[in-house]
Amino acid sequence: MAVKYTTEQIAALLEKVSNWGRWGKDDQRGALNFISNEKRAAAARLVQSGETVSLSLPLATRPSRDNPRPVTHLMIRSGVIGHPLESSGAADYFAIEPHGLATTHLDALCHHFWRGRMYNGFDMGEVDFQGAHKCAIDVCREGVISRGVLLDIPKIRGAEWIEPGDAIHPEDLDAAERDHRVTAGEGDVLLIRTGRFKLRRTKGAGAIALGAMPGLHASCLEWLHRRRVAVLGSDAISDVLPSGYDAPLRMPIHTGTLVMMGIHLIDNAELEGLAEKCAREGRYAFMFNPLPLVLERGTGSPANPVALF
Amino acid sequence: MAVKYTTEQIAALLEKVSNWGRWGKDDQRGALNFISNEKRAAAARLVQSGETVSLSLPLATRPSRDNPRPVTHLMIRSGVIGHPLESSGAADYFAIEPHGLATTHLDALCHHFWRGRMYNGFDMGEVDFQGAHKCAIDVCREGVISRGVLLDIPKIRGAEWIEPGDAIHPEDLDAAERDHRVTAGEGDVLLIRTGRFKLRRTKGAGAIALGAMPGLHASCLEWLHRRRVAVLGSDAISDVLPSGYDAPLRMPIHTGTLVMMGIHLIDNAELEGLAEKCAREGRYAFMFNPLPLVLERGTGSPANPVALF
Amino acid sequence: MAVKYTTEQIAALLEKVSNWGRWGKDDQRGALNFISNEKRAAAARLVQSGETVSLSLPLATRPSRDNPRPVTHLMIRSGVIGHPLESSGAADYFAIEPHGLATTHLDALCHHFWRGRMYNGFDMGEVDFQGAHKCAIDVCREGVISRGVLLDIPKIRGAEWIEPGDAIHPEDLDAAERDHRVTAGEGDVLLIRTGRFKLRRTKGAGAIALGAMPGLHASCLEWLHRRRVAVLGSDAISDVLPSGYDAPLRMPIHTGTLVMMGIHLIDNAELEGLAEKCAREGRYAFMFNPLPLVLERGTGSPANPVALF
Amino acid sequence: MAVKYTTEQIAALLEKVSNWGRWGKDDQRGALNFISNEKRAAAARLVQSGETVSLSLPLATRPSRDNPRPVTHLMIRSGVIGHPLESSGAADYFAIEPHGLATTHLDALCHHFWRGRMYNGFDMGEVDFQGAHKCAIDVCREGVISRGVLLDIPKIRGAEWIEPGDAIHPEDLDAAERDHRVTAGEGDVLLIRTGRFKLRRTKGAGAIALGAMPGLHASCLEWLHRRRVAVLGSDAISDVLPSGYDAPLRMPIHTGTLVMMGIHLIDNAELEGLAEKCAREGRYAFMFNPLPLVLERGTGSPANPVALF
């Protein structure tokens, strides 16, 4: 089942799935172009009960093994201030590095490079000390509202979770679609559940090897390209780690999606509640709304994606 | 037209519009309770064309007269790193104080106090150095998805904008509803356009008196209470400033909404594009999605609210 | 040798060593008052060779077991910026929480409270959201220049280091003075070496129990009081931990020095190089210069104390 | 009196004052090498009364015209915390960009580039996203203890301050030396008073043209080189601004000192108190101690330099 590509084969595969030039040489939105107005209107028509599920972890303010640099959250004013006349309100401050393994966030297309290039061939030098001058997260300014589709891989494997280091292959995606009676298609936000957070809660963060992640094998890239998904998300970081490839191909899914196809990634989405909801409802498609912050020149954004049923 | 309340009258008015206890003594969600599943489903049914409008200002990383403490945005890695093998991606960091006059954000109910209390009678001491132990912004975890209604006050006054310091009265809200053929009701997110950002762009930030803001007069509190709106937003900060009242009643709309009614506020929403869209479409109601970050114990969150038509 | 005080005995001891009122009821400088101009001039006369030893750890920008919230150090500009014309220089940014176990820093007298009070009886409410309105670190604005005296406890015990949790008693201080032919006296900066960083480098940070520290037993308070030392420093945090006492007496040395005697503390000083130098020179007194930053309302400051021989 | 160099002449002058290679091709300490142990010992022998003067501005936590990005100072714990049992102490956090016009700081040699190079010919690419791999501020780890010499330029011109934009020439330095009966020499820390902070306090920050600074004319470079000063400081930023030269030669004193001679700079030193002290004492030389923080890879450090008389 598992194809073991050579580095050359991966490089060839990356060329094959490229969307560079597909929406013009100046395009910075990539596969977001698959989300048409009609696609959004159709996503809204999926709403029946009006129930919601948030896919966001709380912002992690405490350090842990997989979160060495937690969010700094400090108070500016509060109700326990000494001078009563001033205590009319409370305010706070937070400092965050959205990337990594602890924050639910969107990766901008400028987050990853391959051979000195980012999506659509822009030079990686377009990201400098002022931030990203191309393909920054603010291309998602209008939100990423579309149909969301969940594929619950542990469910179809009869497991509680996919073990860190275990790869998901196109056959798994096909099997999940058959089981869930859903087909991922053009403009969809595709969410892959690995059960990572169920494992983490069951065994504790300390029991999980640093750097090991369940995720998609490189052979899924062609599947994603064929289906024309707009955005890919996961409760891990989409790539299986270790991937079996060395740098700079250490994360072929990141390279294939962000750089070649222009597919934004959602990392560290909390999918346990969503999976339960989908199983209970017997449907795995829903209206989906991640609304990243408008951080011009940003390489990503923390987000609170919400599924609406 | 303008009622000039005494401080005692304001205090009595605040008691009159109180929702304390309305949803139980432990409730921390306030008027969000007006947003039922059915309300959300109905909001989704408003979607026709699938077009979107973002109401978020870009995160303001440069200081200005009304933004003395801008967002700190710094790069962690980029494409111009010295060591080529490591330059496989870019990442950044930002630090933000969401409140103030420069960031599009939601105010949590714990953001404001009155006589030592926050919404539902919780003691202001519940906000301490660890943050807010009651009424934090994470009560909006599932998003604030509902029907949005825009009332464009400059339009009905035949002006380009409301001057800073000019108050909006219930009669203005009624007139706008008549003009727009819309009626704000239970569970709606009500957005009040003052044209602040049109003024700011036309005359420059330096031309606007510090501390002066167009906004609602205290006499609107009963109107808001009667209509059972869930959330109130504005392109300013909802209160007219100066309000004519001294501390601690300096911002009676903040006190009446956040503390007494449990109505979350959206401050500094960019409503120019939305107003143009509404005028063009001839409709002032739409599906509305602000999805604040899940910052447990936070007093507010930056947000990118998006209207869907 | 080890006295085991009851809580009541400690409380009585704290009263006994109190310097409250000694320099007037408004005094915020505490035992810094022991450093006269003549004391500083005498310290300068100690200088012979002009050789220097820094007692500062590098600011710790990586997380470790004893440094969960490391310094954030990010670049604003650098030599690898994309736009050549702008690359005339480099600049950076750092964010720091000086207290804790990882940064060489001075504790301001406002850093610690006892029964709601700080040094000289000031109410702990004087430290609020704006910072410390009394006894802030800027009382050290003119520097803490004086005679420094090192007492090397492992040396007189014939050990490489004092084990975490092991207490140092007045007898140890006396023995070290005899061995080193030095007597700590009025206005001195007294530095106690425990060998903590030798242990940490030998065994690794992971091998040391969290919360265990070598340090002074409460019975040293009277010794310190009698000697009229101005400032106390250590390569740990002066208190032995666990101290054998529960909160709020968990750190009796902190309480006795900062709160009762008005003695500033230097935590996490790197004393390995200094100890080698003192042993080589056969002298344990030197000119000492910690110059904390002038952070008005600050509760402490990172510092680079330098000993001059 | 004022020489107007052409750009070519400046470039030639820069070559002439170069210390590249003087202390070996790997040297990163530059003119700090002029401070010998004997120099430090001699500096200590200058101490007579033991009186001290701090040259540090308080860290500026409020924005002003010349401080658009002030220090962020926030509290982590304080005496007004809600839960009494935890209120045993106070701690804080600060975030700082040391460079600019508001913080008393040392510039590391890596802070400035000229034709792609920093001091001793190191490539500017040695400063990347990890910080400075060469010539970082931690080369000052042992402090910059030496003789300090103040030249009070307004005094010898009979003015209260030097106007922003007015240049100081070698003749001024010579005249000040004669007046003060002092001669700057090898290894000295030379401090140039312009009276900038007297002007700022008298007229207000708003009255001073942005970007205009009193300071040394490029013709002083040879003087500095001849005298072999180790460090140069000022109550402004050493360069007169506008300098009359365009980028990249906009700050020829920065280029000549940091890049060519390897002279560290002290910017924004508060020299009013020092000038009064020197005038009162009738002596302009003293023991000088700036002890920058040990920020490995840092491009500078806030500092509290203290003069000892």
C-alpha cells in the first residue's frame, strides 16, 4: 500500500500537481479560487439545525512538551486594581507565535518554500523583515467560507487514533468517503481526523515522541489535486512525521499544498467534537467558517474555525 | 430630541434594562442566549449570492494618534535567512492589546464594571492577574453566527459621516429602520455605521479630536433592550464621546450593554464596504459571522467579522 | 545544627530582624542605606589588577525545565533583509520576565509580601496594574556599587556543590569566613556560592528536582541582620527549597531580607568563574557593580553584575 | 570651520580611520581592546568621594513623538490580586526595542553596516533571524569599565544646548578639553553633552523637529581615531542629523565608529546631572561603568551607566 518515492520521484510529483499560473501569474490566493460565490451559497444551504461546533483549541498559555513557546497572556487592567475610581474595566495583552503544534491556525501560502520559491513561483525573498510581501494571510481577508468535509480515518480503521508516525494513504481517503457517504470536491475545505488529541488526552503529552505526527503520505498529493480541494486541515499538521524524507523535502504535504497547489493549511484543529457530531448526525459535510485575522504580511493566523450544521 | 439625564436617571435606567438573572444566576453568556439554533439556521437562509464583505481593519502595526500602542509584528524566520538549508519557511510573532480605538475586536462582558460588578452581578474581583474567571471572551467559543443588521446613520441624515461628539438617538435608529426596510429583533447582531473611517480617511487621523467619538446616546439603551439584540457593533465604540457624564458613567452604552444587558460589543468595525454593499443590494440584513479567538480568561479578542450575502 | 523553627518562631524572628523605620517611615531603599559614599570609595580602593569577572548568565532564550517562559528575542532588521538600500543596520527586540530561575536579576523590595505588607510597612496594594508605587527597582538607580564578598560553601564542605534541598546554616557562613579570611560587614554585597550551576552543567537540568534549591536556612536571618549586609546574592535564589515551611512562609529568607530588612536579592548569579578567581587570588573581597535598569515601578531587573579585582 | 566632504571624501576618510585587522582578523571587540586591565585599575584610582551619577533615562513606557514604540511593561502578579493566599509577591514583564531615540542603550558593533560589511570586515549576512553571529553585544560581557571623560559642548559655546541639526567639530572638542582641563585618550569612554534633554524638558518633545539631532560632524572621526577612545557616548545619538549626506552615508559617525573603528556607541545618555556634577567638582574625568545585559546575538542592550567620583 505504501509507496516509497525517491526524492526525484517526489520532485517530479510536485511538478505534476503544480497550480502555478493556473489563475494568472500574479495570483496570490491559490486554491481559494476554487471557492466561488455559488460554492459559498451552496454551503449556506447545507445548514439545517443551526447547531455549531468550534474546532479551536484554547490558546495555549502554558508551556508543554509540544508547546515550548506558549502564548503570553497578561493583564493591563482588572477588577482588583488598587485605585477604585479607575477600576471601570479590564483589558489584556497577548503575544503569540501562531505556527507550531499548539495553536489552531491557518498557514499562509508564504509559510513554506521549495527550491527558493513560494506558491506561483514568487521568490522566497519576498518574505523579509517586514513580513510577507506576497501570499500573506490577508489574502483570506473575506474568510474561508465553504463546504467543510470531515474524513475520520480512525473510524474507518476501527482505531481510536492513528499512531504518531503512521501514514494515511489515498486508499484511506477513499474508504472514508465510502463510509461517510461524502465526496470531497472542488472548493471544499477537507478536514482529516487522526485522533491526535484523543491520544494526547488519554496518554498525556509526555508519552508522545517529539516530532512524530500522524498524517498524510506524499502519495495523497495527486488525490488532493484531482479533487480540487481549496483548503486542507487536520488535528495534526497534515504531514506524517517523520516523513521518510530529509530536508528540504521533510514535509512533502506542506510543500505540495502550500507551495505547489496553493492550498492553505489548517493545523492543530480540534476535531474530536466535530467527529462525534458528524457520526451522530450521519453526515460529514457542513458549512465551514474559518475567519483568520487580517494580519497584512503575516505568515499565518490563529483562528477559531466553526462548523455549522 | 436629546434627553439630558441626570446621573440618578442613568442609574435608574441601567436598573431598568438589566438582564441579570434572566438566564439564571450562573449565566455568563448574556444576550448571546437570544441566538437560538433556529436563529442561526434562519441567518443561513438569508444567503443568496454567496458574496462576502469583511468588516475587519488590518491589524494596525504602526502607531498613530488613535493607536499609541500598535500591534508588534516581528518575523521569526523568513526567506532571506542566511543559512540556505534552514530557509524552508517563514514564521512570525505578534503581540496585541485588542482594546482601544485601532483594532476590530469583540469586548467580552468582563471588559466593563459598574459599581464593582460585571454582568449578572459577578464581582469585578473575578478579573485578576490570571485574567477573567467569569464572562471571559471564550463564552463566544462557538462563534457569534446570527443575522446581522446594518443601520447606516449618515445615510438617513444625508451626511457623509456623523461628527465626533454627535449623538445618535432612538429616533435615528427608527428612521434608519424605516429607510432600510429592516427591523432589528431578537438575537440580531446590530451594526451602527457612523462613517468614522470615511471621516478619518478624508481628513486624516490628526484632524480628529482625541477622545471624541460619534455614537449612541444613553437614551438608546431602552431601545436596545426592547429589541433584544444579541450583540451591538459600530465603526466607532458604540458610545458617543464625550458622553456628557463623568466617570464612572462616562460610557453609559458600555455600562448598559456589557454590564446590565450582557450584550457583547464589536468595536472599530470597518463598515464602509458593508454600507456600500447594502445600499447596492437594497437589503440591510445578512448572515453574520464574528469568530473570536478562544482566549480563555481574555477580556476581548481581535476578530475578522464577515458578512455573507 | 539545624534549628527547626515553628511558624510562630519564624514570625517572631522576622519581627526581630526588622529594619522598618530604621531610616525613617518613608524610606524605600532599605539596607542600601548601609552603602555610604565612603563605602563605595573604599570598594574602589580594593581594585588592584583591574581584572573583571561577569556574574551574569546569558539571557536564556530557550525553554528548559527551570525556564518555562524564556526570553523572546526577535530581530527587527538585519543584514539579510531583501531590500539592499535599507540594510544599513540591524536591530532587535526582547521580552523578558526577569524573575524565576533562569535570569540573573535583582529583586526589588516590592517583590515579596508578608501579611499584606512590603518593606517598611508599605501596603502590598501599592503594587497594582501600573506596577510598584513603592520600593520599585529604580531605587537602585545609582547602581549598587560596594564591596562584594564571596562565601564559597561547597569549598568549605569539601564538596563540588550543595545538593538541592540542603540548607546552609550560620555555622557554614562562619566557617567560610574563617577559611577565606574575610568578614562580611556593613554595606557589603554578600554572595553565597552553592555550586548550583556546576551541578546543572554536570548532570543536566533534567536531573534536578523541580523546586529543590540549595540555599540559606532561616536561622541565617539573624546573622545577616547582625552583619548589616546591604545586598544578598546567590547562584540559586538564597532560600533553601523546600524550606520546610508552608505558604506564606515558604521562603523565609525572601521574607526576612526583602520585606523585613530591606535587603535586595540577586538571584541566579553565575558564581563559578568568580569562585575560581577568588581561590586563585586568595582573596574573597572585590569591588562589585550591579547596575539594574531604571525601570520605574518595576519589581526587578535583569542585570550583569561585574566583580572588579 | 565646517568642512563639507564629498561622498568620495567620506568614503576615503572611512578607510583612513579603519581598525580592521588591528587586533587580528577574528577580533569582535574592536576599540574595547584599548581598555587594558591597567586602564581599569587606573579608573578605579580616580574614585575619591564615592559619589555616583546615573546616566540612564527611565525606560520609556509611554509613547511620545520620539518614542513611537515604547517599552511594554505589564504585571504578572501584584499585591492587589484577588486571592489572598497567592498574594505573596509581585512580578512583571517588559518588552523592549533598545535602539531608537528613547532608551539609554549601547549599540553593538553589528548594529551598523557599510557596503555590506560590519566591523573587521564581517559580512552583514552574519546578522540573520537568529540575531548577530558576529560582533553581538555580549562581547561587552565583562562590562565597559574605564575612565569616563565628559566634554560639555554647550558650556564652551556659552549656550544652554546645541540646537538640533547643529554640528560639533574637532575645534569644539579641543576647546572643551582646554576648558575642562582634561584630555581624552586611549581606552577612554568619551561622552559628548549636547544638552538635548535640557532642550526637550524646556520646550517639550513636540517642539523638536523629528529627525533633527545635535551631534558630531564627520570631521571628528579622525580626532576620535587619533585619541584611541574605546567607546563614544552622547545625550543624542552621536551623529548630527541631518548629516548632509544621503543613505547609506546618512550617519557617518555611526559608520566610522561602529563599522570602521569598532567603537561601541552609547545613545541617549542623560548627561544633565553629570555635567552639573563635573562643573561643581571642577573635574571631567571619573570611573565609568556601563554593564550591558548579556544578550547573546543581540544588537544592543539597554543599560544604566553610572559615573563614580
